[in-house]
Amino acid sequence: MNGPNTMYRMRPIIKLTEELELPKCMYRMRNIQQAYLNSRVELQLSNKIQPSSISEQVKKFLKCPLPEMTALENRQEAILAQLADLKIQLATLRSQLKQTPVPEVKQGTDTSSKTCNILQNGVIHDVVINASPEYPPYSLAALRRLWGDGLKLGVHCHVHSSITNLPKSLDCFLSLVSSNFEQGRSPLLNVTLVWKNVGADTELVVSPMKHVTVKGEVNILRYLSRLGPPRYNYELGTDPATSARVDGILDICYTLARSRTVKEQQSLIRSLNSQLGKSQFLAGGDRISVADIAAWSVLKQRSLQGLSANMNKWLQNCSQVLRLGKIP
């Protein structure tokens, strides 16, 4: 078989010779079958239509399409033309609003020369942090003092309905993190601190629509360090070993914040002490880093006692640099 055959025709099952008289009380309906047969017979007799295969009928339809199909094709072409015009307009706007690209930093240059998008473009970022009053994020106060004028950090506090009242011990912390900027100058990084019963898992809401959160104060520090001044972003350092060391210290702080037994806490503190060694700060050298802020915050939250002389000296150095020694 080279192609599809024509459809077969069914003969009437019952052939009535006499016409039936239908009642007059009901509406009349045209006999569809009889009308179709009559029209086919008349067309065949007049040679206006010839039986053809399905393929031939499709070819005939393509040569003479319906008016509705032609209108639909014209409408589609018009929509595609509008989309192409919009694409050209967007490309023009993008070229007009395009900002200066961030220059690439060659290996071996100072990290202070690296640029940060939030500082270069002057974009105001807003983040929300949910924290428990039992585990206040002291790192916010440390970042606010450490960044200084390098990046304005504004903190606004709110109380969730799950909290009845805030303890008196937070008064000093609130006075340190509360925003006090000049009028007419908005901070570039706005932090809305919501006191909420979330336990030790401090949350940073990245996308409220998608319910995406960053859990843990240490991970929040990682996130904020990427937005802050480049000199305090350990990931931009030229020494991969130092960056890996800071990541390891942050992991120790994350585990220490969730430790439940004294034995586990002492083991983690000894790990921090071994990382400190004879250096002034945890990352090595004489400059404070995000690793020191994370460890300093978790030790303040836990109020751990019986630290070694080396760790106590390190705490004093952090308090002097951050000027936060009065936090209980």
C-alpha cells in the first residue's frame, strides 16, 4: 500500500420506501444523513467532486488554507515582530544603563585594591535576621565597629510575638547595634533584627518569597563578609591555605555554638587554642578576621569560664580592636 485509502461508506441499515408522517406538536429537525447523501450524489453527478485520498485532501488544503488559519498566521507574525522590537529596546537600555565593570585583580596585588559591588554601585541592601534573646548575634556589633565608614551597617530591632519581653542583659548589646547615622545619609546595608524563638540557629532570610534562609551565625558571617569591605573578606585572599584555615575555624565555632556537654565544649576550645598558637589572632598575623569575630561571639554567648591564658589574652585583643569590652 503506497498511501492511505479513502474511507469506506456504510449503507443504511433500514431503507424506508415510504415517507413517515411526523407529529406536528414537536419542532422539526433536518435529516442530516439524508441531506448529506443528497448533496454528495448531486456533486458526483455534476462531476464537481471526485473521491480522493487523505493525502490529496491535505495537499489541497495546504494550497487553499482556511481564512481563519491565515488570520492566525498573520497574528503570530505580528507578535514576533513586537517581540523583536522589544528585544532591541532592551538592548539599547542596557547599553545606556551599563555601569563600569569591576576591574580584574591580578594575582599578587593587595586585597585592599579589590573592589566590591555593594561599595562601588552604592546599592542599598536589606536583610532580615531572626535571633533568639538567649543567643544574641554579637557579631553584628563587631562588624559594625570593624567596618566603620568602609560600609555603613544599619541595624533596626523588632520583637516577635513569640517573645514576651527582652532580658536586661541585652540593653548593652542593643545600644551598640542600634543605628545612629547622620540625617540624610542612609546605610548601605540595612539589617532588620527580629527577636524570635529560633534557638541557637540564628536565621538570615535571603528570599521571603521562596522561604530561603541561612541558618547559623557563622554562615551569616560568611554571607555578610562577601557584602562588606573586601579587606575583611577572607575568600579574596591570595593565600588559599589561609582561607581554608579560616573556614575550618568557622566550622569549629559552628559546632561549639551547638555543643551540649562540657566535654565537647572543652575539646572544641582546645582546637581553637591550637589554631591560635602564638599568633595574635586566629587567622594568623596581627589583623583581626571573621574567624575571630565568630569565635568571640560564641564565647560571649556561652559565657565559658576557665579559658587558658592564651585564649584570655586573645579575648582582650579582640575587645581592644573592636572596642566592645563592656559587653557582659
